[in-house]
Amino acid sequence: MPLLILLRHGQSVWNLENKFTGWVDVDLSEKGKQEAEEAGKKIKNYTIEKAYTSVLKRAINTYEIAMKSAGKTGIPVTRDQALNERHYGALQGLNKAETAKKYGDAQVHIWRRSYDIAPPKDKTAMNPEGISESLKDTAARTLPYFRNRIMSDIKQGKNVIVAAHGNSLRSIVMDLDKLTEEQVLKLEIPTGVPIVYEFDRNGKILSKKILS
């Protein structure tokens, strides 16, 4: 039966520094590289026939390190912005604790954890386009791509891995697990921990495993 492996990137240097990252293209920390290597060991016994990543290097490098650790080569890889992390708007590059001091814990919690409220859209050096996304916005770009491309491969019987980000993967898990808007706000996707879904040929979920 076809499999889907979801893998959030390992810890990034801005995760380590407690900064809002979003679409800023930061790399993995040393711990993140180790998490990616451990993830590869956990999935080495699974056959993987197709891979998808975001266009951000922390996801790309997590995938590459994990595949090297798993001893897997020659897997076709597609990279797409649809799988990018949620865009944190004017908050990108800011320290989360300092931002909470400036705006208040309650306001920052709303920006981080509400379903349909996006952070400020002000243009900054880290966000010259003035973009900002809520989780709802992230799902609106991630899920059509997931359903049209990734699930299509799974329904053809292929085993697929997706290396992406906390919020793009939350959107996918929300869809697969039929979570409500309230339930998904409590969902945590840990860094470097593979989540494995098994499907039948019609795309119905048969099982789910978290390889922690």
C-alpha cells in the first residue's frame, strides 16, 4: 500500500535564536542537521519513490541529509513554493520574546495561533513585498497543491516523502486527519520527526505512525 512520509525540517538557526522565520531562507543549525540525520535512520527501511520539498533551504537540506543517512539515492524531487512555511509578514526576523514585550503576549499569541488572523503586513527589510499569511492563507495555497500533485502520486501507488515546514505540514495534517479549525491550533509538528501515513489505492488512510 502507498505511503506518505511528512517531515518537518530540523531546527533552523532562527528556531535556535527564537526568531520568526517564515519565508526568510535560513539554514539548519547543527542540532537541525543531527535531527535530519536521525530522521533518515528512522525511514531507511521504507521505499521512497517520489519527493517534494519547499523552495527553502532548511527543508531542502533536511531532505538531502535524511536521504543520505537513509542510504537512498536517485529519487525524483520536486520543489515548490506551495509547500513553504507560513509567511509571518512584518514579524519575520524579529525575536519572539521581544515582540511579545512590544505588542503584548495576548496579541502575539493571536498572530501565532489564530486560524484566520495574519500578522502585520508592513514592508520591512525581511519582507519588502508586504506579504503576510494566516494559517488559513497557508492552507489555501498548500492544500490544492497537495491534493492535485502529491495525492495523485499516492493514488498511483507511489511512496512519497514531503519535507516542509510546521505550518504547511499542519495544513496537510489538518486535511488528512479531518481536524477542525480549533483542533489544528493545538497541533504541534515536531522538527525532524517523520510522520508516516499508509493509504489504500483510493487514498483512504489505513494507518498513521509518528516515528519519534
